[in-house]
Amino acid sequence: MAAEPIRYRKLPGHRRGIINASSVWLGPDHLLLVKSQRFKEEYKRYYLRDIQAIAVARAGRFHISSRALALGALWFASWVVSLTYLRLTPFVWTAGPLLVIAWLYISFDRSCVCRIYTAVSADVLPSVYRTWTARRFLRAVEPRIREVQGPIDPAWLDVAGRRVGPESAPAPGMLPLTDLPSILEPAAPGPAAATPAGAARTVASDIFLATLLIEAALDAAGFRMNAPALSWLTAAAAVAQIGAAVFLFIDRSRGRLRSAVHKVAIARLIWLTVVYYIGSGLNAITRTAMIPFVPANDVIRAIDLAVSIVLLATGASIVWRAGEEPPPSLLGNGS
Amino acid sequence: MPLSKWEFQAGGTATCPACGAANTVCAFPAMLAAAGAARAEAALEGEAACFDHPAKRATAACSQCGRYVCALCAVELGGEVWCPNCVASRAGRARAANLETSRTLWDSVAFTLPLASLAVWPVTILAAPAAIAIGIVKWNRPLSLVRRTRWRLAAGIALGAAETAGWAWAIAYLLALPRGGGG
């Protein structure tokens, strides 16, 4: 007699690549991790009663999904069309960098690694790699596991908490903490553990803010003089700014930078792209004398100056406030 | 990087002590149960002993073959206890227990073969009949554990049939051409 097939419900998250794919499904009493290599699927089961913890850690994930590839293909098709319909060109050339910046932003700042722990394994769930997916995944899975396992005894947490302070004996009926699985073991002190939880500012963030100041100064100087050297200096500052932004993202993803100054960098990169294409478009219009215009460069320069000052003030404020606050360590909360 | 014990108090959010990244952690009671892993106890004189470990006390009987098993050997499947031998041989109702760790996706093979071979179109003369054969032979084979429909198999067969028909028409057309060189 054929066995009744198990009905699985798909859980949030699906990693689709060109060859590899991965997803997690919920069965009656277990989670099924499916890893597919186009013509073959591999399965791993995690029984709900055995799952000890699910941990989601922020981390950069630079996966090019089939959806991203489809968007890239769509952009390429639009570019081909724009060769015939020239009016589309500015839109196509604005959309391309915006898409890249959006992908970089999501990969740097909205990505994570999700691990599932049992007594004998600690596996990454490849399908849960964006923070919003992780939230939805936990919302779907956590109640089911709690339903099977029940809630954690709060007395145990009290015992665990007391371990931070002076040594104390475990409460009656509680397990000695030395018997707990390795996920709970404190990290061995080492050079990395001695580092606090990220600094408020790094060299990259300082250089980035400095380039904002330089660009603002160059924009202001541009109203009074029109020397070619000024254009070269502005371009050099922009290149330095982009480089500093990249290192700033790396610092942030590796936890060396805890302030949110990277968001200012993202905004600046988006603005740089927009201002470049708007400037190119307006220059083209002025050159062909389609409309009697106006010092387009001055208008853009004024807006750029204002944006630079606003971003500089925002970035400096973020860094200053992060410097005032203690590192976000729970030990520091006195708990 | 293991997480510190005290971090589990903070309503699911824990900060890595090394890099400062904020992690979300859902901890479950199984974390505590792990310390009490199964330990087979020694059998006293006159007590039932495990079939594979005669010195260990039996805690249950295999629901398939009836052999006694100790706490170490007992395998819990679908609310029943099985001995390791029955699980390994997938005897009786153990067959129902879904223990597969991988499956070949023949439906994807049948679907991709005629499509991918179009990139080097002469290959379709072999790939198209192969797709039809795979589609028919593997029709009743189980598909993915989580994917139910057979549309890929059907589409593979249809594509293979279309390409085969194209080849048949082309060969027939070439054969029907008037042969030159007769004077």
C-alpha cells in the first residue's frame, strides 16, 4: 500500500539561482530544508521537537537571484529599445545605476544569515537571506515550535542571567549551565572578543564626511569662478567619496562601524547618480538649443550644495550621537 | 561565534560580543533537553535486555519486528518505536516513513532537455526523442517531495514531440526533393 504523501506548507523565503535553489517547508512535525541543483533535490529534516534555536545575524549577502537577473534582462531589453527610441535613453541610464544601488543597499544592509540549531547540527538556511524574509519566517515557525515544545522556563533564564555576576548554584530542577549546548557557551576571550561592539566612526566614515565638506566648498566656489581645475577637483572628490562609501559599507557589514552613517552614504550615492544624469540631460538640451535656457549648471550646483550640506549635517549628527551612546551591549544594561 | 548565555534574556535580541552585530535569536526548550540525551541503563538480572546490547535494559519493543530495544537503539517514528534494523531495511510500515534524503527530478530533466538542446539545434535530433522517452518512462515515478504537478513532464513530452515532428518533416522534405545530377 502506498504511503500517504506528507503535505508540506511553504515557508517564507526562496533562494533561486541559475543552478541552485533552496527553500524551507513546514511538515506536520518537522521543517524540511530543500536544496535543489536543477535536476536533483536534497532534503534535510529538522523535527520541531529537536530545534534548539533559530538565530538571525545581520550580514552582507550578495546573491544574484533569478529575479535580479530578470530585472537585468529587462533593463538590457530597454537599453536595446532605447537605441531606436532616443527619448527613452535618459530613463534607461537612470534606471540602471539606481537598480545597482538598490541591489547594493539591500545586499549590504538588509541581508542576514539564518541558522537553525539542534543538538547535533548548526545549519544555515540559505533561503532566508533577507531581513524581511527572516522576520516572516520566524513569525511562521516560532509559534509551531513553541506549540510542540512549550515555553522556555523563565527560571532558567534567571539562572542564566545570574551567571553574568557572581557564581551561583543552579535553581532546583534546573540543568547546570555547563551541560548546555555549544550555542550557549561564552566565547573564549581573544583579540576579536576584546573589541567593543563597533565604533561610532571609522577612517572611511571620516573621509566620507570630509569629501562632503570639500564638495560643498567646491560647489560654493563654482559660483564665483569657472576654472577647469575646479571641475577636475570636483570629479576627484566624487571618486574619493564613492571609494570612502564602499569602505564605509564594508566597515558597517563587518561590524566595525555601529553608527548609521552608511545610510547617508547610500543617499549620497543615489543623489550623485541622479545629479549626474540630470546634469547631462540639461546640458544636452541647452547645447541643442531646443529651449532657450538658463545656466543649468548653476541650478544643479546650488541644489547639490544644499544636499551636500544637509547630508554633512545629518552624517555628523549621526556620528556624534552614536559616540555619545555606549555600545549596544546587553552587559552594559546592567542586566 | 557562540552566543553568550546572558544574551537570551533580552527578548530575542542578542549582540555578538566580537563584532557587535545585532542578532535575533529564538531559543526553545529543546536547548535544555539536549543535556539529558538518551543513556542506556545496564540491565539487572532477570530484566529484559536490548537485542543488540544484551547488557542494557530494554525500554521498548520494536513495533515492526518486536525485538527489544534499549534507550539508545529506540528510534521514534510517527509515534511508534522502531529498532535500527527495521528502519535501515525500511521493513513493513517503515516504508511509509519518509526518510529520503534526495530525489532526482526527472520532470526537470524531461523539460530542460528539449529546450536547452535548441541552443545547439542539431542535438535536438537525439534530445527530443530522449525527452519523450524520459517523460513516458518516469511518468509514475515520484516527483519532488514538495512539488506535486507533472506539468514539466507533460511539457517536456510535448516539446520533444514537436521537435521530433519537425525533424520528421525536414527529413521527409529532403527525401522528397528531386535528385539532381541525372543529366
